[in-house]
Amino acid sequence: MIPLSNFLVLSALLFAIGFYGVLARRSAILILISVELMLAAVAINFIAFATYRDPKAFTGLVFALFVITVAAAEVGLALGIVLRLFRERRSANVDEASSLKW
Amino acid sequence: MDQAWILPAIPAAIFIVVALIGRYLPRQGDFLVILGGLTLVAIVFSMFPGFQAAFHEGHFAPGTTNVYSFDWVNIGQGFFIIPFSTYVDGITMVMLPVVTIVALMVMIYSVSYMHGEPRYFWYYAVLSLFVAAMLTLVIAGNLIQLYLAWEGVGLASFLLIGFYWERQSAAEAAKKAFITTRIGDVGLLIGIIMLWRSTGSFDIQTIIAAAKAGAFDHTYLTVAMIFLFCGAIGKSAQFPLHVWLPDAMEGPTPVSALIHAATMVVAGVYLVARFSPVYAEVLIARDVILYIGLITAVMAASMGLVASDIKRVLAYSTVSQLGFMFVALGTGAVTAAMFHLLTHAFFKALLFLGSGSVIHATHQQEVEHLGGLRKKMPWTTATFVIGSPALAGVPIFAGFWSKDEILAATLEDAPIWAYVMLAGTAILTAIYSTRVVLLTFFGEPKDHHAYDHAHESPWLILGPLVLLATLATVAGFLALDQVGQSLGFVGGIGQIVFLEHAHEFTHPEWLLASIATLGALAGIGTGIAFWHGDARRAVAAREWAPDLHALLVNRYYMDKLYQGIIDRVILGFAGVVAWFDKRIVNETGVDGGAQTIGYLGYRLKFLQTGRIPNYALGMAVGLVAIIVIAFGSQG
């Protein structure tokens, strides 16, 4: 069997990349994609643990299902906001959307 | 006797009614107050048979209890109890007729005197309040009740002195009265607390019994009783807190008669008399009382000699006579003091109300504007001429009997020079009272406008005068056992009010009485010689010693002294406190606190950049911190 640690490292790397993306991207859409990446990494983590503890049970798989559902809902909402923002400013640049400041 | 609490309850209820709705009642409610006064006199007189019977059975010797009480405040299972209790004995039975009779006279008199004055209903309401408080004071069985009533009469006095508060001098006088007596009251409170700490009780008879049994440390008790006397110094206008009483004449004249002659100012005498068994144990305190009384008597009589306002002369006279009472108490002669209280109340109230009659008729108070009124106001003159020798101590009249008793006690139990000073003061009393009578009623009128305006006063004013004059004439005979027995008592006043043993009194001591009479007559003669006609001799005397005259007119400069102390010490201290409040509490604390937070906000607001990646970074940093702390501490 492939060692568990491989999957964990994979998920960690994916999470880190996604994390970096959220912090460092200018486009709103790309930030959302990075969030998706983080969620995917989390899902992989769950499934890996579940499978390695007890191959017959599918607790982790169920959890992954939940994650996907939540991700879908959240992106729906987020895209709604981004679309609104785009219509107002003709640009999805988050750096420019800083009017709620001191 | 058990329902003695009803006595203050009636005027208290009337006060509430008249104060709240008196404005709308017909005649503004004065009849209600008078009705209350009549009821009180009736109740007091109905108490006498029971009192006499109890005395015949021996119930009213000092030390017996006669108390009706329930606990009003009870903290800590009996550690701190404020009861409501009443105590009626010989001393009380002297005070009750005095208070109720003079109060009734004043109430009737005021119908005419205060007619048409603004706030008429309020005058009667506070009069009722005063009577309620005074009655509570004289039947109080415990010190807290007494203190409350003490403050109550002070309040009524303040309200009535300042009745014409539109006049600046009246408002100032009311403030002065209240603040000066308050200073004495602090001493009283300290004394009460000291007594409570030793005995655990506020009950007066308990404290007296404890003192007689020797339960107190001697020095402690002396100090406590001196503090108690401080309250009397304030309330009874003794030196050095006498300064408020002359100014209190700003109030309406009936008020001066009731409060500042007959009743409130004698509260101090009553207090000391009540505690006389305790004062007998601490003779140093009693000596203090004697000497302060003596100083006061002499000082006040000297100031009364030069005062130009009739009411002021009577005010100084009151202070002086109160001094006499305290001298008597200082020698342990409770009977003499209470007897003088009784007679003084009658003749002083008479004199005040008489002066009120003059003021009402001429709208003048200064003696310079009066004179020759006997032709225009015969009744007033007659009653005043009865009150004056009563004050001076001429035989037959009431003052002679009581003053003689005091002088006798002083001769027995005080240093001989004290007797001489007191006898001298008695002569001074005769002089100044004659002076007032001559300058007001005899001689030629000095202000013709006032003289023409003068007319005899209506019967509502004259009636009380006549009654008080009668009392001033006959009340003195109460000292005699024969008179007392014929009234149903065990004997004269010496058998009712006493400290250790009852006095028998069938005839005055002729030698002493003769000396006193000669002194009084000499005083009157001097008065006539000096102020007769155009008062040439008096004017000459004034020019012969102008500095002495100035000293007396300026009240020994004590008012200036006190004002100086207030201006420099008290207001100076107030300035310091005000500075502290303004600079430190307000600017540094309150304003500074607000400014600090404002400044912090001003600096920290730049965290709100509005940029999403910044916020995301913030969240990330926070998350990392939580993880580190949570898992690091598990470490």
C-alpha cells in the first residue's frame, strides 16, 4: 500500500498552494479557485484517513461529500457577489475594492 | 400616658394636610391648625389627673420607667436597635403645657398678625410641623428619636425664620441659624454615639441607670456628656454658638415668640435636665455647663442693653435667661431650671407677642421710631408692663419666684463670685427691660408718622396677650406647696420635678428674696433714671464710653470673627477641594480618559484598510497564533 504520509503531504501541499493563492491573488475569481483548492485538499485528507483506518467504512467519503456540497453552495454565493462587483466597477480586482476603510 | 404618642401625631397629620391642600381650603387651613392646638391643650390637661394619681402612688420618682415602645430598626439581632419609645415624667409634664399653651396662643395670634401675608397656609403648616417635632422631642424615650425631633425643630425654625425669603437678610439668617445649630448637633451626635457604644442602647433611662451604677469609665462619660451639651449650646444659643438667635428675629414675630423664646431654644435645657442624674456623676461636665451659662447670661444681658430693635433686645434677653437656666442645671438644681423654663416661656412669649402688637400697629421695630405708645395702645402697654417686671424678677410676678430659686441654688452650690455675677446680671435684666418699656411706651413719640398710624390691636392679638399676662402673674405661685396641693398635686413644683429629693417649699427664703427684690427694684430705678423722658443720662453714658458702646452694639465682634473664619478657613478649604475636583478629577481623569482613548483610536484606525487581502492575512495570522498557542501549550 502507498503509505498514508504520501496522501497527507499531497493534501498539505495542495492546501498551502491554495492558501497562498487566497492571500496573493488580485482577481476575485482566482481567489475563489484557490479556496476550492483548499477545500479539495481537506477532502483528500479526510478520505485518506478514513481509508487507512478502516477500508470498509466510508465515513471519510461521506465527509468528502459534505465538503463538496458546502463548496458548491459557498461558491454560488461568492460568485453572485463577484458578479455584482464586476457590474459596478468593470473589474474584479480585489485591491481596488477598498472603499470600506478608515 | 401610654398613648402619649398621639400628642405629636395630631399636629404631624395636620401638617401634611395643610401643606398639601391648605392652599385650597377655606381660610387656607388656619382653623385646622388651631383646632389641632386646642385638641392638644385639651389632651395635655386631661393627662393631669392621671399624672397626679400616679404621683400619689409614687410612680414618678426618677428612674422609674413609663415607656411605650416598639422597635423601628433592628439590625444584627439586637446589636443595633432604634426603638420608638415615649417617656413621660415630671419634666415632661412641665414641658407639655408650656409647648401646647404657647403654641395655641401663637396660632390664635397669627390669624390677625399674619393676615394677608403670602404663603399663609404654609406658615400654619410649618407651625404645625414644629409643634409635632417639639412634642416628639419632649416625650422621646430614646436618643435617636430625640435627635430626629431635634433636627425636626431645627428644620421648622429654618423654614419659619426664612419665611420672608424674598428678603436677603431673612434667607441669610435662616441659613445662619441652621448651620450654627448644626455645628452643635455634631457634638450631640458624637455624644449619643459614645453613650451607645458603652451601653449598646439608645434608651435614655437605660443609660441613666447604667451611669448611676457606675458602668462607664469616668473620663469617657465626662467627655460624652460634654458633647451632649454641645448640642444644647447650639440649640439653646449659648456662648459661643449664640450668634444665630438675634438674627433669627427676621422671622415673623409669633415665630420668635414660639420657637425662639418658649420652646425650641429650651430643648437644650430639657436635654440636660433629662440627663441630670448622669451629669450628677460627672461634675466636671456640670461645671462646664455652669460657666458657659454664666458667661452667656452676662454677655447677652450686656448686649441687650444697647440694642435698638425691640425684638433684638428680647432675643438677647432670651439668650441671657437661657444662661440662667443652664447655671441652675450646672449646680444640679433641676427644679429651679425647669421652673424658670416654665415662667420664662410665659412672660417671654408675652413680651414677644406684645412687641408684635406694637410692630403690627406702627410697622416699626426700631426703638428710635417709637415712644409714647401707652396712650394709643393701652392694652398692649398694660400686658407688656406686666411681662417686663416678670422678666426683671419683681415679686408676685412669675419671674421672681423662678429666678430666686436659681439664685438660691447658685449661692449654695457655686462659687460666691458666680452668685455675684448672676445677681448682677439680674440687675442688668431689670435695667434693659425697663429701658425697652420706657423707650417704647412712655416719653414722647419720636417718629410722628409711626405714632399717628398706631392703633390698638384687634382682640385676636390682645386675647393671647391677656392670657399670657395672667399666666405670667400667677404661674410663679406654682412653687408653693399650698398652691400645688390645692390643685391636686402632691405639692408645688419642687415635688414634681426633682433630681434626688423632692423639695418642700412653703415660703421663699426671706433674706435672699429681699436681696433679689432690692436688686430688681434698683435695676428698674436705674432704668427709669437713665431713659426717662429724653434719656439724657443714657445719651451721656453712651458718649462717655463710646468704645464700650461699640463693642456691645457689634456683639463683641463675634459675628465678624465667625465670618472671618468662614471666609478664610472654610472657603479656603473649599477652594482647594474645588481645584482638586476641577484639575485632577475632571481634567485628568474624565477628560484625559476620553482623550487617551480618542488618541488610540486615531492611531489604530489605519488597520482598517478595506483591502480584502489584508483581512485575509489577518485571519491567517490569527489562525496560526491559535494553533501555536493551543498545541504549543499541550506540548
